[in-house]
Amino acid sequence: MNVADLEARPVLGPAGNKAQRSVSACKPLSKPLRKVEKSLEEAAAVVEEKNPLPSSTFVGSLSPTIHSIRVPSVLRRHEQLLNSNFSLNASCSSDASSDSYQSQASTGRIYRTYTMVSRRRQLASNPRIVVPDGVSESLPDSLQPKKRCTWVTPNTDPCYATFHDEEWGVPVHDDKKLFQLLVFSGALAELTWPTILSKRHMFREVFADFDPIAIAKFNEKKIIASGSMASSLLSELKLRAIIENAHQISKVIDEFGSFDKYIWSFVNHKPIVSRFRYPRQVPVKTPKADVISKDLVRRGFRSVGPSVIYSFMQVAGITNDHLISCFRFQECITAAEGKEEDAIKDKADKKKIDEVIESEVGRAIDELNFASE
């Protein structure tokens, strides 16, 4: 392709005039090169006059020089033309992009362009992590958020969330702790769980750390008196019920050995596992709670209706009402199984101790009989 043809070719595009000016600006660059070639020819003629040599020899000696000068000049010229073509294409593309941008803005399609740019920026700022084959993409268990029962939300009071994660539904076998939870379940008629938990230290101070024997000895008038700490916690009806229930628990301990044995005997000393999927499935009371409530009322307990007793069963772990999606569901089952194993071991150890004592007593009796003979 001839260089002259390139210079004369019309440029198509919205910025054709600009490109033509840039090409025409390159034309004067060829004139100095021609002058250099002409001056070289004149110098060759002068040398030839001074040193008469065969023309072929002189031409042969100068031809490499001329060739070495002409070749770079041609290459430079081609390079300049290529640069002018690149600038032309760039200007055309920039003008075309500006025109397309204006057309998108006029048609209302510019939003998609911005969203695509923003998405690309987000991807650039947050690169995806490539996980090799055979490696799970899931986070470690310590980093994964724990699933709780749906009634524990991000807006739930932290003390209640902690209570759910550590205490609610765990099987309890301590008499003082069972009496405490029975008091709290009865107080739910007047207070909420977060309020009760925030005032737990006050309850423990007023009710002697929930020792039923110590509470049974309280002076009821001092507890109920206006201005007392107890009166700021619960109503007079509830305070009287707590003191009366302490008397009845003392009687149950005398009869069954502990309140734990009495209350857990209603479920055969094994927690009830409900396996609820949805919170709407969790009842307010159950037939089992109704049976326990009636027996407690028969024994003289107060404020122990079926709904109160079922709340007590839930919090004391007598029934496991954690939703199956909650991380505490399986943990409470494991805790119950562990306590059952501990109870079995304790019984086995106690049996061994009794056998050892009986054998020692029998041996001592035999020795006494032998000595008397």
C-alpha cells in the first residue's frame, strides 16, 4: 500500500476533521529528510570532483550510507503514520462513546451502566475466594452464627439471650435451684423474664438464696410490709404464696427425701423431648403439667396452675422445648444423658459402698462371736 494513498484516504467517523488535521500535520516532517538526502548527493559530487574515481566505486562506497539513512527515514515515516492512525481511532472511539453515553442518558438507560460499573467496583474491592476441590466452603463452627429459638431475636435483652443459651432447658436436680425456678415461673404472671433476670440478685437476697427451710421460718408480716425490698418485687399475693410453698416443699423433702425426686418422678426421671419445629407448636400447658399442678394443689401449694407448672417444666429441663433448629436442643439432650450416666454411676458406687459396709459389719460380728467363744 502506498504512503500517498494513506494520506489521501478520507476518515469516516464523527471526528474525521480532527483526524485529518493530525495527519496533515505529519506531512512537513518529510521535507527535512529530503533536504538531508539532497545535501548528501551534493557532497558526493564535490568529493568526486576532488578525487576522480570511477563513478561506480564512489557510488558503491556511498550507497551503504545513503541506504542506511534512507531506511530509517522510511521507517520513521511509517511509524508516524501509524501513530496518527492510532490517535485517529482513539478520537473516534472517544467521540463514539460520548455519543452513546448521551444517547443512553436521553433514553433513560444510563442507570444500568452505572449499576454495572458499581457491581464491577464491588467485585474488585471484594474479590471472591477460590476454594480448591475437595475443600468445604463452609465457615468453621466457631465463626458460624448460632441458630436459636425464634423467640430469641437480635433485639432480645442480652441477659435473656444468655439465659436461653446457658440455663433454659437444662435439667436441674438441686432443690434450691428448683425452688428458685418455681418462684420465677409464678412471678411471670406479673413480670417478664428479662425483668426477673435483671432482679435475680434481689430475689436471692430477699429469699435467703431460695433455701425453702430458711424461707419457711420467715415472718410473713415483715416480708409483706410496705417499703420492704420484697414488696417492690412482687405483689402481696405472690409473696404469701412463696412463703407457703416453702413450707410445703419442706414437707415434700421429709416425705421423698428431696424435692428433686418428687418432681422428676412424674416423668420417670427422664426429660420429655418435644422436638418442635415451629414456635406455634409449643403449648401453654400439657396434660402432664395439669397432673403435676393438681398434685401440688392437693399438697397445699399456691399459684401453681398448669401454665405456671409448664413454664417451670420448660426452664427446669423437665421438658426440652427448644426448637430442633436451635443449637441448644441437642446440647440439652446431651446434658440430660450425661446426668443420667452420672446418676447410674452414683447408684453403682453407692451399691458397692453398701456391700463393703455389710461385709465389714458381718466380719466384725463374726470376730466378736469367735472372741466370745
